[in-house]
Amino acid sequence: MGNRLSKITTRTGDRGETGLGDGSRVPKDAARVQAMGDIDELNSALGVLLAEKMPKAIRDALAQVQHDLFDLGGEVCIPGHQMVGEPHVERLEQLTQANNAGLAPLKEFILPGGTRAAAMAHLARTICRRAERSLVALGRTEDVGGPARRYLNRLSDLLFVLGRRLNKSAGRGDVLWNHARGKRAKKS
């Protein structure tokens, strides 16, 4: 990388455009830039989550996901380029299955919460869903790799399961949605 990042303030975006990895310039509100930003925000949310105490296996999995997301951001930054493939998607599926094993079956919806780490996993999950929507929107007008979309879809599943796993590892249960509370309020 050399001195590539030695100059942070370039002023090249002052007119509302930004450069892509292939050298082309696009408006900062372009669908591609939106998707890149959502992926970057997701990666940052995972960085905040990783600042919390958690089991080493979860920490290691999330650290790998951060690298994958950086690659995915690079893929989106260079139209026609692919860095995330089916092996990445399959790894997430395996992680989801492994982390879901031993969790109680859900009979009710759960709310994001419990421990701080679990709540952050759920927040990252919602950002992941937005990044997925941004990638789908981009795919309506430009080529987007199928594995990239599937990766974000599987990642949101993993983050849901990790939220539950983080609560369990801290000795907390799921925060269950109380669907009956609305019925009591209507009777009052």
C-alpha cells in the first residue's frame, strides 16, 4: 500500500462526487456509494461489538467477518469485480448452525437486548439488513454478484443467532416479546 493513504484530505469530493476503485467518478448519493457506505457502517458496528467481552470463538468469527466485509466493500467499489464467493457464504451458514446448536427453540419473537453485546449484535443485524437492501437496489441497475447478496443475507442470520448466543454465554436469556400486553391495554 506504500504511501497510498498518507494524504487523507484530498478535496476531490468537494463537488459531490467520489472516486471508485476503477478510477471512475460517481455522485456521492449514487446507489453504489450508498451500498459501500452501508457495508462500511456494518463493519464499524462489528468493531464496536468486538470491543465487548465475548467468547473467543465468537470473537474470531466476527474478526473474519470484518475482513470479509472489507473485501465486499472493495468488490462494490470496483464495478464488475468479485471478492466474496460461495465459500464465504457457506462459512457463514456453518457458523450459524454451530452457534444455533444448543440454543432453546424459539416459541416467541425476541426483542433486541439482554446484554450490551447481544444488543450490539442485533443492532449490527439491522444495519446488515439495510446493507443487503442497498445491494439489492444497486443490483436493479448494475451488476452485483449473487454471492455478495447471499453473504449479507446469511450474515444477518448469524448476527441474530450470535445475539442469542452472547446472552446465553453471559448467563442471560432471550428478551421475549410480550404479544399479550396489547390485549390487556385494550380491555382497560
